[in-house]
Amino acid sequence: MDAGDMGEEISRLEVHIEELAKGVERCRKTILIAKIAIAAGGILMVALVLGAIKFSPVALISAMAAAIGGIVVFGSNASTAKQTMANMKAAEALRTELIGRIDLRVVEAAKRGLSVIHRS
């Protein structure tokens, strides 16, 4: 693979890594919402049992649905986030490896005293 092909592959990997990072962020937001649903369902069930809220079958079923649904969504998104992070780390490792394969050398810019990296 020549430097141009590696550069294109590195660019594709960087786009893929950004997409994975966005996916992880969506999972984190969903996990937060799931935690809120679990807490709300739990609090509502406790309030119903203690009599702080007038007992209603609809309220009890809603509280149980919120708690159980939150647990399911939490678990699903936690495992998805974990898998996505693993994929992201693998893509970053491949990107690092490809960058390491490119033969870079420092070229001095005589007029300004600047260092410029040049692919050879």
C-alpha cells in the first residue's frame, strides 16, 4: 500500500472513529434516560406502597413498566456502548499503525526556519 492509499485509509478510519464516538455518546444519553426511568419507577412504587400516593392499579403498572423498561434499556445500551468502544479502540490502533507505516521525514524550510513534514 503506497502513502496515498494509506492516507485515504487513514481518512476513512478517522471518519469511522468519529461515527463510533457519536454512537457511544448516544448510548450514554440513553443510559442516563434509562437511569431516570428506573429511579422514577422505583420512587413511584415506594410511594404507592407507603401510601404517599393513593393506590391505583394503573399507577402501579406504570411504575413497574418504567422500572423494568429502564433496566432493559440500560442493559442494552451499556453493552452496545462497550462493544462500540472496543471497535473504536481497534480502529484507532489500526489508524496509528497506518500512520507509523508512512515514511515521514522532516524537511527544513530555509527562508522561515520552519519544519515541514514531507511524505517520501
